[in-house]
Amino acid sequence: MEDIVILLAIKKIGIALAKVATHQASAKFAKYGTQLLELQGSMDRHVRELRVMHDVLCQSAIRNPNDAIYESWLEGVRKVAHNMEDMVDEYLHLVGHAHDIGCCFYLKKGLKKPRSLLALKCIAFTLKEIEKDLSHLSETRRRWVPLINSGDYSNSNHILKRSQDLANISRSLDEEDLVGVDENREKLQKLLASDILERSVIALLGMGGLGKTALAANVYRKEMKNFQCHAWVSISQTYSKEDVLRNIIKELSGDKVNTVDMEITCVEETLKKFLKKRKYLIILDDVWTPEAFTYLSRVLIHNDKGSRLLITTREKCVAELASSGHTLTVQALPDDKALDLFCKKAFPSSGSPSNKAREGLPGYFDRIGDTYHEFPAELKPLAVDIVSKCKSLPLLIVLVGGLFRVCDKTVKGWNKMKAQLSWELINNSSLDHIRNVLHLSFIYLPTHLKSCFLYCSLFPEDYIFRRKQLVRLWIAEGFIEERGESTVEEVAEGYLNELIDRSMLQLVDRNIDGRIKKIRMHDILRELAVDLCKKNCFGATYENKRGQSLETDVRRLVVRKLKEDIHQSFLSIHRLRTVITLDNSMPSSTLLPVLCKKSRYMTVLELSGLPIEKISDAIGDLFNLRYLVFA
């Protein structure tokens, strides 16, 4: 997550050191050329160090969740990156670059100009303080923070362990936990049992938690007897070629082939030789990149023996490598199937339909699949709501059903647990697996997509985004990179398509021409993202809930409900960069002056939910403004 903050700081420094800003600075501070060169040189050194830090953090994205020392160090990294971003904004304002872009261009006459020499000295002083902080972070990491690639803190070890844990929980699901998969299971079995001798590749595609691994494991157990040898291996994004190949050989041979002392080329040849005359079935579970599959596919030879490769993946680009017509998309469960699965976990099975029907027992309802459950009828509406909260994700339904299995079987007991469900999704250790599934999807996002994804979580649950709205917000926030001849709007739309392909956002509607029109965020993914935003001061949603307060260092805020005393809270938030209001119940005149007075780094200001009669002159103080909406 910290890689996002650093990337934004790097982008901002890049703007400050670009030709346009440098030319403006030289023209304005011609008398102070030496000081200006020193300041620019210092920024250049800092950006190089930040790039190294960014690369290191990307490599250590999955770490020991109990490593409090490392988390404390990361908090220091975030603060330095935020200070750097704020300092660069001050510099761009000083040299006049900020005045020539965004909303400030049109509000130029109202902008208050800083006192040049004094402001330049203040920026230079701030930069020196940041340099001290960077040195302190480096020394602290060297002295106290364990090396990323050592011992129990190995990045690869954590990724492999977490991936294996997820695979194990999915593979161990009971037969009864597989509901709504009959069609895909039948198709998969037919593809595996086909008379075609050419080696074929089958792909199961879908977002995390849909049950791809569970379905693959169920069919694998039934069909492996029809192959001369078989193996199941889990792949991670940072997989080791040697380890994966050794594991395949170990499973195929029953641990009879020793590859411990072999070089990688010898391991490859040993595997090819072993497979050459055998009909094999190999499951490659959780493949993240086309490159990973392409390499393994080259080693897992074509032998015209009717061999099969089955891959599970969340990535559309990986699934496209399957044989023609051999991609099966795993969808969320239909409502009735999802309710059936939940009841199987929350209540013990009790009798058969015919027995219960004959007994005519009150308090049971009998319209859940083919199974009767000891189910008080008054709990059915709550069960439906709970399943809706799980958004038909089988793995989540199984785990949440387990929570309700042990709670009091009364309306009061269930309402209490239902009210806690959002908290449970983030904090209950028994739900670690589903959090890990979703967290892995986030971790494996490229850095440039992470901020775009998190941004969507600031809006309310089930909020419907319009493409144009979301694209413009991302651009204003500085999330979008320039790419060749493409406009930033085209690049942003590419980001949006990629998030949809990765199942991180859900497509709601398309235009007549096929372009994306409306999008929403999966509620369960939003729960995870909200927690990440809060922990990392990325942003927050204010909903006027009892006991809710605003963190003083929050940088982005979407206000769903306003109340009078929130204005006092704004006075203590000095780093606020985004405010979007979705409540039209309060006059904007009471809010806008407060924002302009204390939130001088404001970049995005949307008060579209509020009636606007007069635009305050104080808005001219917002030198960093890039996006302004009144409606």
C-alpha cells in the first residue's frame, strides 16, 4: 500500500523537475540561481531514492501481518512521502506552474501569490528536514527492521504460504459445499475425458472466492484415476521455477525422482523425459501471469497421449491462453443456490423432503434446494439479507455460515451478528482465508491500479459510478500516467477496463457503442479497501454515524451525511486534498469557507449535492485545485 503513496510523490516531483516548471522557476528566480539549483538537485536525489524505496516495497507487498516493527517503519515512510508531495505542491505554486493548469487557470486573478524569497527558503528548509527523515528511515530499517529476504520474513515464503493456505482451504471443501456448479463440473469432466489425443489446456476463470479451486479439486479427485500420472501445484506471482518444477516431478513420480541437486535445465529435461510417454493431468492453481503459464507449458510437453492441463486464474489474459473453447467462467451463485449453501453451513441437515413434508412440522421452511434444515421460519428474511451481504461468493458464504452456526438461533441473536458482519469480515480470525483471497487480488494489482481501486471504496456501498465521472476524478487526483500518444482519458479508460477484467470492479452497463457506461464495486472488496484506506490515511467516508470522527491526517473525504459539528472537524484537517459531498441537506455557504481556510492543498472539490447560490472568493486560496463541481 505504501508503494501507492510513494508513486504519487514521485509523479509530483517529476512535474516539478520537468522542463516547463524548471523554465518557470529559472525565470522567476534568476537572482537566486544557486539556491534554486541546490533545491532542484536535492529533489532529484530524493526522487531517485524514492524510486528505489518504491521498488523495495513492491517486492515486500506481502509480509508478516504480525510484524509491528515493520509496520511502524512503513508509517514513517508514508509520512515522508506525504510531506514530499505537500512540499512539491508548495514549490509548483511558488514558481507559478500550478496557476497554469486545472481550475486555477480560470481563477488565476483570485489566487494569493506567495512571497517569493521567503517561500523559497521555507521550501528549502522543508526539503532538508525531509532529507533527514529519509536518512533516519534508512538507518532505522538497517538497525531494527529484518531484511525482507531473510528467514521467516522472506517475501517469497509469505506469498507461497498464503497461497498454499488458500488452496488448502478450497481443496478441502466438502462435496456438499459445492452448489450451483453442476453445469461447469459437467463441462469440465467432458473436456478432461475427451477422446482428443492432443494435449489441451482448460481454464477456470473468475474472481477470488468464487470456488474455482474447489471445483477443480472436486473434478481432479474424480478424474485423476483415468490418467497415468497426475499433479497439483499452486502458483504465485513470485513463484520459483525450480520449486514448481520440482514439486510437479515429486507429485508425478510419488517422490521417486530426486531432483534436489539438479540444475534447472536438468530438472526441465527430467520432467520432459518423465512425461514423454505418459498420459498426464496437471492442475496449475491460481496462475497470475501469462509468462508463468507460457514457461510451464513449454516444459509440460505435447505428447499426443490425451494429456490435460487445467489452470485456475483470476486474470482474463491468462485464461485466453487456453485451448479454443476450453475456458469456463465461474460466476457468483444464483440467489437460491447461495441461500442453500448458507443454510447447509448455518444449520444441520435434518431428514429428507418427504419425511419433513409428511410430518408437517412448523418452523421449518422447505424451499432450499433438496435439503431440509432445522430452521426457524422467522430467520429466513435475515438469512436472505446475510447471503446478499456475501454477494454469492461461495467461499465467503461457507465461512460466514460457520459464524452463524454457533450464534444464538433467535432473531435477536442473528440481528446482532448481522450488525457485526462488516467488522467480522475485517477482524475475525476465522475469516482470514477470505480476506487473504481478496487481499491477494489487491496485492497483485500493478501499483498504478491500486490507487484507482482504493478510490472507489470511498463512495457508499452499491454506489454506481459513471465512466466519465470516475475517469475525470482519477485524472484530477494524479493517478493516471501519460503513455505515448494516448490521451490521459484513454489511459484512464484502459485502467478501468483492466480493473474490470481483474474482477476488482463490476460492469453494470455499456453504451450502444460498447464502451463502459456504469460501474460498481463489489461490497466485499469494498470492505477490504475501506480498511486499507483507513490504516494508510488514503481516504475516508463520513456517514454521520454515532461515534464517528475524522482523522486529522486524512487526505481524501467523501461526505455522505453532514452535521453541524463536522465543520469544526475540518478545522483540524490540514492535509485534506479531496472533498466530495453526497448530501444536499446543508447549505454549502457554511462549509466552503472552512474548507478554503484550512485545506490549502485541495485538489478535488465536488459539492454537487449542495445548493450553490454564491461562490466564495476564498476559493481563490485553493492553488492546487484541479477538479471543481458545483451543481
